[in-house]
Amino acid sequence: MSAHLLVLAKAPVAGRVKTRLCPPCTPAQAAAMAAAALDDTLAAGTACGARTRTLVVDGSHPAPPGWAVRPQCAGSLGERLAAAYTGGPEGPVVLVGMDTPQLTATLLDVAAAALGHADAVLGPADDGGWWALGLRETAHADVLRTVPTSTAWTGARTLAALRALGLRVALLPRLRDVDTIADALAVAPLCAPGSRFPAALARVAATVVPTAVPTAAGVAR
């Protein structure tokens, strides 16, 4: 089964994104790494078999050819997530964020295919949140308004809320979000060859503590 793809993102503006990378990064470096992660995410989305592709963005950021762009609504993250699903085409829909540059087109296609036999598909994240949520019926996204976000239990509570609706939920592989420099170090080697995120991280190595970031080859010294 194919699905519509949503990427929920924040425009990579210095001081507004990836602030937990600072230090050792400067706000500008953190924004550059966020931009690279978003570009890699959009590239994976372009290569997958999605029916349509939409960047749902807080701020202003260009999308690749073939993508639609919609602004995020106001409100809490839960409210913005729910609105992202209901503001576009009817399901099935797979939504991902911009914090997993190791994401592949194949994994997005796996998520969409799972909606052929499940009502929802959830990709848990190492920090307790989730990196992907697919829904066969977009109206079920309303449950996200009541789930606390940015906690160590967000993923588990999202799963429980979906199951409380009587939905069959398929689980995707666990991925690590990039929030801190330690996350960046762990994720960069997992990115596909030619990805922008490892290159952005390597550029940071020229100006911050050498032991804090990898070399251009992706190996810490």
C-alpha cells in the first residue's frame, strides 16, 4: 500500500532549532546541521513511493520539486501534529519529523505497506518519543492532542492511546533522534553515502573540540 507522506519540520533558523547542540555547536552550526537533517529527510521522502509529499513547516523553507508546502498551525506540538494529518488529503498518511537523517526511502515504504494490514504504524525513538506515525484514517490523529509530548513516555503513551481506540498498531524499527551532539555522533555513521548530515557534522569538527565530533570520515579521534 502507498500512503501520503508528511514531514513536520521547523525552518532551520539559528537560535530556533537544535538548541541542545549548543554547546559545543554555535547556533549557526546547529541550524546548519538541522538544515542538513531536513534535506536528507526530504531526499528520502522524494525517493519513496508516496502518493503525495507535503512539508508541514513552522516558518519558511523551500521544498523539493513535487512537494507541497503547508504551514503548521498554532498551538502545542500535539495540536500541530493532529492538525497536520487533518489539514491534507485523507489517509493513509505517514508522518515523520526532521530529526532522523538516517531515514531511508525503504523504511518509509515499509511504514506505508504496514498500513495495508494495520490501522496505525508507530516508529519508536530511543529517547522515548516516536519518529514516525502512520494512520489509515486521519481522523484518529485527534488522539495526539491529549498525549504529552517531549517526554520519556510519549511513545508508550501514544501507543496506548491508539490501542485504546481499538486500533491495530504495527511497530517500526527503533531509531535515534538527533537532539544532542552525542546523538549526532551516533547517527551520522548510519546515514546513507552522500547524505548531507555527516558532512555538516564534519564541518563542525573544524571549529569545536576535536574529541567531541567525528572526522570527515565519520570516525571520532
